[in-house]
Amino acid sequence: GSKALPAETDAGKDALAATDHRTVPLFDDDDDGDGPRTEPGGRLDVAGQRGSHAGLFGNLGDLVGLDSMRMPKLPGEAEPWDEARKEALKSRKFITGGWSSAEEDGDEAETKQGEGRPAKKEEGGGEGDEVGEAVADRDEAAEGPAGGRAVVTRPKLDPSDNFQDGAPIAAFVRVRLEDVPAACVEQMRRDRMLLLGGLLPGESQMGLVQVRVKRHRWHPKLLKSGDALLLSVGWRRYQTVPTFSIEDRGEKRMRFLKYTLEHAHCTMTMYGPMVPPNAGVMAFRSWQKVEHFRIAATGGVLESAPNFNIMKKLKLVGEPYKIFRNTAFIKGMFSSDLEVAKYSHAKIQTVSGIRGEIKKAEGTKGSFRATFEDRILMSDLVVCKTWVKVEPKKFYHPVVDVVQWRPARLIGELRAAKGVAVPVNKDSQYGKQHLRPERKFNKLKVPKALDAALPFKHRLKREALTEKDPLRKKAAVVTSQREHEINHLLNKLYTVRKEKLRIRKAASEKKKIVKEKRERFIQEKREAVNKELRKKRHIKHGLEEERRRKALRLD
């Protein structure tokens, strides 16, 4: 009671040949009575296959011959978008799940009555009704007018009637992927889904990308510049080495950061494929299962460019070796006269705050002459504040879902694996960089006469000199009666001796005053006699000079 398969058109053959799933069972239950059937001549029972999986495979005819780029009108544009067409589009594209049982049964009954077939209703709604109707349609298509099994060929469908806005939901599409690594092909499994996406032409170029990121508040550690990070950006996952920075006030420059900020956003510059702005970014330090939260940072893309200027603060330190008033000669800041010429007329400053300027190189070893607004000391350090450009590391390591793929390890992990200690650079240590001994200045000495002439509030407060004996503070001395009497006698003797010294000093001062008075009297008498002698000598010399002049006039 089965009929032979009618002859199909060439277009129908091409459409069937373009679908590989006609002969391959996709699911485990495809072979349980609903699989493909063959006729006695070896031909495939296409009607049975189409009837059982018509809504699954989505083979809608010859799609190879349809070129939408050369069509005068796109498919679906010939008919106006009325309310019925919009509702059909909503039900097919935007509504997930089934309709209510009453609406679904009513619509299916009206459709089947319009086609001349009795409507079949089953109690229940949702997905159960759809499955039952699909089985009923398959049975009707398989049975002939005589009640036997018949093979019915579905006519060729016009693609423009179905592809109005793209491929329908649950339709199979053949996608050809080129340049796929062999390791990825080996790892492909049936129970592992693949996610397909598209990229714009500009997203295939490599360059630098700036991302505004913030460390996740649940991540325990700060992120460090130079440590590799695993990023999920758009459709891509790759590993790169980021460089963190922050924009200075006034948008002067992007300043380099060694670590990310604690609770604020910063800018991350990385090397990788170009990404459009506002694309989401997630950063991980490792894919492995760890105790803490794995997401290290989140953010969004700001812009992409071939290059970004990131500046790092650099302080050049030197010390003076000659000082002439406001001019000083500095050494140790540069290594050659060419560097001095490059920084000519640059601003410098001492640690104490005295500002200056670089003038001219002295010799070829980096020493130079500088002028300051005040005289500096030999113990001062001279600092020149500069900025140096930081180049982001161009490292791009795409993530491949294979067992053999290994990410680049962090610097700390490499040191721990190799047993290498952390290098200590004195210039990179935080805290005091230069330990100099504290300078001790001599106390101000004011003469007693000047101190006595000053007002009381301006006089120096002289503290009583106390003996500093640390042993007497620590140990208590308990004296006996004899020792106490001896100490008392010694104090008396010391008092007597002190009084004798006072009397002797007073007598010597009195004698000294008398002697100075006598010497002053003798000196005054001597000065008076000498004055008279000088006066007589000058008178005599004047008379002789006058006689000599008279004698010269007579001659």
C-alpha cells in the first residue's frame, strides 16, 4: 500500500542536499520510530522525514539562488506592516513559551477549518497541544485517501514568504569557519556548546585600548601594573599586561600608577584588539578555583588608539661641592654634559625649599653650575622634578578552550616556583630615602652685661645646673651614722673652703682695683709731661725753621 516517491525538481534536490541533518540523527530519540525511512528502491522517504522534523530542521527551499543584494525589494517589503503582521512577528520572535490554551485551540481550529480539515482539540494547553498537533499533521501527511501509507512531496517554498526579517527561530544554519586551530577541533564535543558572534572590520586591528576600571570590592588584593590579567572584552577572552594610570587635575597628563586605587576608578591601558567605546570589560587574575572572589576588576572601554602618553614622575637628586654666595656647583645629578645641556634652564629646588635654575655644564661628567635665590648649605640636597614616558607592554595571548593552553604566570608565581627572592632596590623603597645625621647648633651666648641690660621678659632663662648622675637615680644609697657624720664634716670643710676662696677673691679684686687706680694716675702724669715736652719741641723746631727761611731771603 505505499506509493513510489514522485520525481522532484532540480531546485528541490539542491535544497535537500544542502541540509546534512536529513541523514544524521541529532538527538538520542531520533531513531525511535521517527527516523528516516527508505523505500524498497533505496530512496529516502523525504515526506516522512519532513513530516516528523519539518519544524525542527527549517529547510525552506533553495536559499542558494536567493541574492538579497541584487533584489529590487527586500523580502517582506512588498506587503505593508499591518496589525496582523505585527502580531504574527511578536508571537514568532518575541514571545517565549506557549499561549494560553483557549487562544491556541481557537486559532488552530479556525486555521484547520479554513483548509477543509476538521479541527482536532485536546484538553490541556501550552506545549502539550503543540506536540499533539504536530503529530496529527504528520499522520495526515503520511496517510493517503485509501487509508494506506503515502509519500507526499512538499512543494518548493518561496524564501521571500518566510525570510521576512532573518532566519526563523530554531532553524538550522550552516556556518563555515576558516583557519580554526587543529587543537580546537579536537576539543569539540557534542555536549559542549559553541557561542558564535560577529566582529566589525575595525575590531580585527591591534592597538592600545584605554579602559576605565575599578577594583572589585570583594577582591582581596590590589592590582599591580605589569602583572598579567585575563580579560573578557566583548566576544574575546585574552591575557594581557596592563598599565594603570590616573588623569591629573586640569587634564595635564596621564600619571602612571604602580597599583590600582583602593575604592576609586582609574584608567587601564592594555594592548589588544580594537574595541568600540562603552564595551564591558571583566578582569581575572586566574581561571582556577580559589577561595576568594575571582573577579578582580570591572569597567568599560573609553577609547582605542595606536598610542597613549603615560608619564611617570622622576626626581633627579644631586649635591653641591662648591658654593659661592647664591651660585653653587652641583654633582651627581647627571652623567654627562649632554644631559646637562638637555635640562638647561630647568627649575631645581633644595630640600629646604630654596629654588634655583640650571645654568651651564662644568666638565664632561655631569656637573653643572646653578644659581639659587639664597645661599645654600653643603648639606643640602638639590632635586630636579621631571616626567618620563612609560611605554605599555605589547603582550596579547588569546584564550583557547583546550587543555594544552597555559596562561602567562604572574611575577610572584614565577619567583615562588623558582625560589628567587624579591630584588631590593633602595631607590624604590618607601619611607626615608636619605638618612642624614641631625645637625646640632651651638647655643646662643649672650654676655652677662647685655643680659642684665635687657628687660626681664627678654632675658635668657638660666636653668640651674644639676648633676646628672644616672646611677644615683637607679640605686638608693643608705649611709650609716659614721658615714653621715663624715659627710657632714666634709660639707662644713667645703663651706669653709668656699668662704675662704670668696674672701681671697674679693681681696684680690680690691688689690687689682687699687693697682689699676695707681697705674692710671701714673699714666696721666706721664701723658702730661710728654705733652709738655712735645709742645716745647715743636716750638723750638718752628723757631729754627723761621730763622732758616729769613737767612734764605737775605742771600
